[in-house]
Amino acid sequence: MLPNSLNRVPCSGLYSHERVIQSNLNLALEFWNANRKDPPPPLVSEASTRKRWQPPPLDVVDVCCDASWIESGSCGMGVVIRSNSGKLVDCVSNVNKCGSPALAEANAMLLGVESALNLGLGKVCLRSDSLEVINNIKASSNYMDWRLFPIIEEIRRRSQRFCSITWEWIPREVNQAAHVVASLAKSRLGLHRWASMPPPSLASVLRNDGLPCHFQKKTKIRVVQFLLTV
């Protein structure tokens, strides 16, 4: 019999015993992939070693957004919210139907705005690796891509509720945490949030970013408990 903590799946409703087992098998596999010993990476230049997540200014909360789109029109959206000290505040994933990668990235930005507002944040820095979306948010309405116009206008409207907000483009390699969350969204249904115990694959990226990951020990214990029961 599985421990109660392992029977808590992230979606509401009743599930079969097989669904619970499969969910925890996925967790164990994710933990294994995130912690396996890979060969050391080749030497890189000093400039490339600087391409990692950088904290926002003091008293500003960082909101990184990303989307993972496939040609069928389905997309996963990921948001990772971190404080200036590097503490994980929240991470959110959701799925949506989008007609293009740009629309998927714009919807991910809207999810980031909504998530920050739900937390009652006042000063935020919204970051994305989609230069097209960032440029459209900063551009005047006369020069905006008409396909993105409705979603960009909604982002701007809701952003007025913050005390201050900045928009920043970041390279994809700096946005790996949000990318992992967006990828995980496609394998799950509906809205998911991981505030205190993110998935092992995300914990690995946060660790590589040099952030404090106090939840890693809890994650290892949870996986070991599951492996002992199967």
C-alpha cells in the first residue's frame, strides 16, 4: 500500500490504483534523470559561464516565463517566481491551445502576470526568452503584431495593477527553470503549482542556477519511500 503522501496526485478527482502508481513511477524516473552522473561538460569560455540566472534588483521579484509548443496547437506554459535572494516563491504550469509559438509565449507571459498578481506582489520583473513577445509588449499599438494584439493588450491592462513592472529578454539557457516547468505542463492536465516541493528535474535546474534548494532532501526522501513500497 502506498503512503498517503504518495497518493496525492496534483489533479482533483478520483483515480485508479494504476494511475497513482504510474504517477509515482514518473516521479521516480524524473528524479533519476535529474540526479544521474553525466560526464563533465567541456571547458567553456568565461563569457559563456556567465549565462546563468541573475537575481533582480533589491525588493523586486523575478517572474520567468516560457512556453513549449507543438504543431498540433497544444502548448505547455511555465512560470518560475523567485525573490532577489534566490528563494523559490512559486512555480506554476498550465496547458493551452495556441496557433503559433509566439502566441504560446505571450500566453505564458499572461500566466506570469496572473500568478504574480495572485501572490499580491508589488514590484516585479517579467522575463522571457521570446524577443518577439518582449518587443511587442514594449512597442506602441501602431507597431504591434496584430496576431498578438489581444493577448498583449490584456497583459498590459493587468500589469497596471503592479506598483512597478519591467520587461526583460533573457537567453534561453538562462530561462531553463521556466522551460522545464513548461515541458512538464504537457504531461499533466490543468493548472499545477509547486511552491514548496518542485519536481526533481526543476530542483536540479535551480541547483545549477546556484539557488538555495532546501526542498531537495524532502524530494529524495519521498522518492526513496516510494521505491521501497513497489
